Amino acid sequence: MSILVLAEHHDGALAGATAHVVAAAQQIQKSSGGDIDVLVAGENVGAVADAAARLDGVSRVRVADHAVYAHQLAEPLSALLSELADDYTHLLAVASTTGKNVLPRVAALKDVSQLSEIIAVESADTFQRPIYAGNAIATVQSADPLKVITVRSTGFDACPDRGLEGGSAAIESVDTVVENRQSSFVKEELAQSDRPELGAARVVISGGRGMGSGDNFKLLDGIADKLGAAIGASRAAVDAGFVPNDMQVGQTGKIVAPELYIAVGISGAIQHLAGMKDSRVIAAINKDEEAPIFQVADYGLVADLFEALPEFESKL
């Protein structure tokens, strides 16, 4: 048995989530044996391949460096993976926008079922995944010869980096160049921020509908600056137009598991809890003492956020 992990990368750097997927692959490896390979597909991705080769447990990094893979479009990536998949029993990717876009296509091309957003490995063919917005955990077993799996990165601790002195895996080129007549890259507009990326931040402070307006989200800025935190939001705040949707945390937003999650003016709807309840420490500020968020919070403050936030910032 052998495992192939699709590396996630952005702006010439390996995404931290890839180390979490490799950790999931190591759990499978304990049951099935075999090697762990990482596929880096893109254009001018030498630095990404070097970083992937340093991840602990990786035996080989396969590099598909060509313009057709430049923007990680789903059509050429899935075609490439479909051709490589015959050498593997498991194909893993992070449950990100890219992973959710590519792997279902590979599963369809290989005529197998996909296993989505696993959070634990029981054996080489049995996994756990959340259902009903995380209120229940389903144990699923696959008899398919190829297991196509997206991994919720918050479910696994990142595997260590061997560092420059710890040796690295072999790097080899993949000469397969697929044709892509189905899609083309037009443009991208990236939100620029000096703050940490929401999905990878150690501290996240999120505002909800209780913030009242988009202007009031500025009350979070000073606290975020002092804590080195990313700023998130509930779906209610996004739907109300307070903040852009790339800040949304929850079932239909980003899944986060920081060391500290601070929920401000968030009632704690089940869909929001599904995106942050795995945080190591949860603190909540809400004037409604019956708010569901207090049921999952380690620390709760029943207070008016417009009074509590300035005081909180001054204490920091």
C-alpha cells in the first residue's frame, strides 16, 4: 500500500495545512505500511518541493512543474492525479477550496466514492468524519481499491519539519502534461492583510451580529494587534454585510482550531460552532447569559461588548 498527498501551496510557499494531511497519512501508514509521497503541481514550484521534502515521514516528492498547472485549476489537476493514482491505494488532500474542487473529480474519474473531511483514522479503510454540523461523528469504511480522501486539517496535529539538517525526501519530476480545454484562468483578486491567515492563526477573534455594524468591527482591531490574532466573523455578520465572506468561520465558512478563540457578540448557532469548537481555549463575550456559545466556552463574560472590548484592550 502507498499514499499520495496533494500538496497545497500559495505564492510559492507550501501551505501549513499540508503538514496536517501528511500527519493523517502517517496514521494510515501505521495500519497499512507503505510509503508516503507528496505531489507538488504548479509552475516554478521548486521551493515548494524542497519544503515538502523536509516534512517528516515523506519518502518522495513528485513534482509536476508546468504552466498548465500554474493556477491549480481543477480540470488539469484531477486529470494528472487520475493518471498517477494507479500507483497508490490512498489519495489525500486538505479539505480546502482546492481539495474540495479537485478530489471529487478524481473520484468520479476513477469510479470510486470519496470520503470527505475525515478527522480521525481507525484503520487503512475506516475513518471518522463529522456529520450534522459536527453534532455526530460517523465512522465510514471504504472497500474501494483507491481511497480518495479530504482531510480536515484541524483533526490532526501537523507533522514536524525535519529542518535543513534533518535530511529530506527524494525529489523527482513528473513528465505528465495533460491537456486542458475545459477551463482557463482569467484573474484573481486577493484580499491583502497584515494579519495572520484565518485558517492558520494561533489566535482568532470573531465578531457576530451583536457587533451591530461593519464599522464596529474596528473595536476588534486593537485587540487583534496586541494578540497577533486573525479576525473572523459569524455567518450572521457576513450576511448582514458587516464584513466580507472570506472572514466567515463556520460550517459554510472556514474551519479553525486556534490555541485561543474569542467570540464577541456571537450567539453560538450550531453552524458556527461546527467551525470553531475544536479550538484549544474558547472565550466568549455576550450580553445574553443564555447564549449557546457559553455552553462550549471555557471562559464566558456576560457583558455589553461595547463596554467590555475597550476595557479588554486597555488591560492587554
